[in-house]
Amino acid sequence: MDIFDDRTCSCHDCKLKTLFFDKVDSDKLELFCHSKIENQFRKDDVIVREGDAIMDFIYLKSGLVKITKQTSNGKEQILSFAKPFDFVSLLSVFSSTRYNYSVIAVEDTSVCLLHLDDIKETILSNGLFSLNLMQKLSEATDLIIMNNLEIKRKHLHGRVAHVLLYFSKSVYLQSTFQLPVSRREIAEFIGMTTENVIRTLSEFKKDGIIKTFGKAIEIVDQDRLMAISEHG
């Protein structure tokens, strides 16, 4: 695993500043800024490993990650994918001393680590900061819950369509993109077999809904794909 430690202070220009720090004074912001560590992770690097002790408050600055849980038979279950503004902190950070899941980079990803004690001290002394932080954590939790419920109510074709539309509309904001995960990972996420995912993508391609070029996906007929996602 390659991790690059960058302590350069760039908090004032960080687009994620308003997620947390718009409710703290400039002196406290300077404390956070100069004590934080920014780490860069490459695709497939483990950012957080399930069972490790929680030592820091971590938020996603850029990139894309998958949140996974190990099942009783030792297999990896993908709970969710997350990008900046979806996943702003580790969900177990205030409820447990150890991580209840793993966070793995799906593409090159940047995270910031803050001293957990500094965050807790600010929570105790700044009610607006606390409220803002709890709102963001609740939003992240709600997103995971609603996304999983949405997937479970769909049949196979609807589930695959849902994933493609998520990457197109929520992550890359364009109709052509490099699929950041394998067919196997999609299958793990939607609760289907890899063979079913491969067959469904082939059917979408045959029907002129998508085009594929290796890992690249082009959504040709977004209206049909959305209809499949909703009713398929």
C-alpha cells in the first residue's frame, strides 16, 4: 500500500471546509489545519480496516471508496460506495472504539485525518459545530440506508441499471465513464451473481442501451435505463 503524507496547510481553500469548519472561529480552524494529515491512497488501498482501533477523525476529500463488511463466511460484502459530500466521516467514529467495516479506495483517493480528541473537544464547546457535524453524519447514514432499500426493491435488471446510473449521474456527471469497479464488485453490491451482472450488461449492450469499450461505459439511451432502474 502506498500512502503519501502531506502536511501542507490548505484548509482555507478546501472545498470541503464548509462541511465542518464554517461554525468554528479562525483560531480553532488554524489548529485543525496545522495538525491535520492529508493522505493519498491508490486504487485498492485499504484506508480503514475492519476491527482496527479508531484513532482519528477521517473525512473523504476527493476520490471514490467502497465501504465493506466481512461476512461470517469470510467474504467481502459491499455496503455502499461513497464520494466527497456523501461520506464525510467514518460512521463508527463516535459509537465504537473499533471500526465496524473497512473503507477501500476504488480510485485514487485523498483523505484528511484530524485528531479525534480535538474534534471531541470542539463538540463539547461549540453547539453549532456539533449540530452541523451530527447533521452530516446523519445524512451519510441515511444515504446508505435509502440506497440499500432502493436496490433491494428492484429485480436484477433494475439493480444493474441503478448502479450504472449512480456512477453516471452522481459520481462522474457524464454519460461516458470508466467503470471503477469490476463486474464481481457490482454483483457483491447488488446481491446477485457475477454471471448475472455480465449477462445483464450484455443484454443492455445488445438492446442499444449502453456501449462498452473494455471498462469504459457509454449510456446511449438514458431514458430506457432509467425506466429499467425504476421498474425493472
